[in-house]
Amino acid sequence: MARLNVGTGSGNRSSGGGGCGGAVLGVLLGLIMIPVGFYVAYHGEARLVDHSKVFESVEMSSPEAAVAMDGELVKFSGEPQGQFLTIPQAGGEFLYWTRQLEEYVEEEDSDGNVEYRWRSRQSETHWVDAFEIGSISVRPDGAHPVGRREVYSAYKRRYETSFRESTQPGTPEVGDQRETIDVLRASTPAIVLGEMSNGSVQGGSSFIVSTLNEQQTQETLRSEYVAAYWGLKAGAVALIFFGIMSVFGPLTKLVGYVPLVGDGLSCAFSAAAFVFAVVSVTIITVFMQAFWVLVALALLAVAFMIFRGVTTPRNRPGSEAEIPAPDSSPSPGGATPPPPTGVAPEDEASRAVPRPVEASQPAKPVEDTPSAPVAPPPGVAEEQSEDSAPSPGQEGDSAGPKFCAGCGSRLVPGGKFCGSCGENVQ
């Protein structure tokens, strides 16, 4: 009830209009931050160069040998020669110097939270135009400096007009400023890593100028890479998390007004958004690191499927499966197994071995070939012989053809007289 009664009607309308515009701006900003966060995570895995590995992989050469390696990445060392830089804040000659001016400021976010921190106000960097190591000319503009040393540090209170070379006080105040200068001294032997081109080095995939020894240079490069790598990871998580919170900001504010559970739901949503951001960056990291492993596994799977397809036997389309020939080997009891049910032996043989038919020749009549009688089994033969023995009255009828005793002519079966001579044959 107290929230509903705060302010007048006009005040509510104006604040509502401003809140609506801020919500829309927050949603648009969040829609930009989320894809940028994903790109930052990708950049940290695919595009960030580990110069320490490049530095380690290139063999150290003498300046005389490096001159002959035109078009290649070379690493050599020696005493720099030439005209160098000078600055009034520090004595000596320098290959490089950089100046940073920072101011202690107070910042307040949209929720009214106040934060104090040092903000960079001015930065400038200078390289010497060129220097020589042996017969090689080095143009270091754009190189990565390794081995910087701070030679100047000054502090100015907000009410002072000039810097004083001193240390920073324990408790800075808003408006205080500090200035630092870092350099690479020309009096120190330098190591150069870069691409050789016509006797000079002025760039390359990794372009480094260091005033440390080889081991220290590699360790420094590795430390810088690790810091940048995890910094990009943290930045990607922050961009995705704040992008999600900006997109769903109006919804979380409405949920916050729900009695008893509103604050809990808002905190739960914030935790879920943070977990989503962490998991998303982790998935991108694992996928990018295992990308070539996953590609190799996919290629192996494809090769295995192709091999199986080539080596597996297949029937041609339209071909019939071959019917196995019946087993004609005698059974243990001596009897020959019967042919398959419904398939005649002649049909099986004709199907297995097709014979062409000559249409030009007339078909020859098939002669009846008497088949040899099949001998029945011994037991069955005795029973049949006993059953088929003729009785005494039927022995004459079952005998073969009869002939006339007078003339020798064949008698008609059942006749009483010879048809040739008429003699009684009974």
C-alpha cells in the first residue's frame, strides 16, 4: 500500500514515462551485450595469440644468420644502436616509453550504489623510429614491449596545481591524480622477434621487443597470456549475465513486487542467469579446444560406415534368394529322406538348371519307358506273396494264355471250344 501511495499523479506519470524509456533502452542494450559476450568467449579461444609459444618455437639466431632468412619469423638479440628517446622526468635513453594519467573518481550506478576507483584520463606511448642490431634495422612501432620498468611516479592532490614525485597516500580523495611512466632502456641488450623483410624487421604475426633475457621474456609472455585469457573469460560471463538481466529487467522488477516470494524469485532468476552465462562460456571453451578431436571422430565414423557399406554382401535388386538343394545323403537307417513337401524333384531340378527350348524343331513323342519294379521291403514282400497266392480253383484262370491241343491255336479266355478246329477244350 505504501508503494501505491508514493508521489502525486503527475509525478507517477512522468516517472512511469522515464522508467519505460529506461526499460526499453536496457532491453536493447542487453540484446547487444549477449552476442558480444559470446564473441568475446570465442575470441579468447580462437583469436587470442599465445606469444610465449611462438617465442619458444622460434630458434635464436645471430643477426648475421637472421638477415639471410628473408620472409621468415626470426629471433635474434644484441646491443641496440642508433638515436634514442629521452624524457625530462628520467635520465637516460630509451627505446620506448609510455605515460599513464589516472584520476580517482566517484561513480554511481542506476540503483544508487556508489563506487570509487581510479579511472584513466590520459595515455600516450612512444617508440623510437628505428634502431639497429648488427646489420638488421628494427622499426619497432607496433611491437609488443616486454620488460618495461617504471622510472617515474608522481601524485597530485585535487587542491594542488602540480605533481609531486612521491608515493600514493593511504587514502585517496575524489579528484586526486597520479602519473606513471614506464620505459624500455636502450642501454640493455634487446631481443627482437619479428618477420625479416629485406634486411629489416618491422612486423609479423608476433612482433616483440624485449629487454629481458630469453627465459624471462618467455615467462613474462606466458603470464600476460594467462591474464588476458581469463580476463576475456570473465568479461564474456559478465557481458552475457548483465545482458540477460537487462533484457529481463522489467520482468524481474514486476516479480519483485509479489509479496513474500518476490525477492526470492528475483534472486533465483539472477542466479539462473549467472549459471547460464558460466555454462555457455564453458561449452564454447570445451568445443573450441576439442574442435579438431570432434572433427577427427566424425571423419572416423564416416569412414567406418563407408567401409561397412563396401564390404557387406548385398543381393541385386530383383534377384531371388537361392533355394538350398535338399540333402540327398542317406539317413542313418538306410532309407532315403523324402523330398520337400509341395516341391517335386523335377521342378526343383528344372528351377536350378534352366534348359532352353528350341522352337524350330518339332517336339518328339515321348516313349513310355518301363520303369523297373521297386522291390518292397522284406517283411512286406512275404505278406504280399502270401496274400496274392491263387487258390486251387483259380489257378487256371490266373495262368498265362492257353493253346488248343489239337491245332495249336491260341484259345479265347473263357471259351469252351477252339475257334480254329472246334475241338472242346474243357
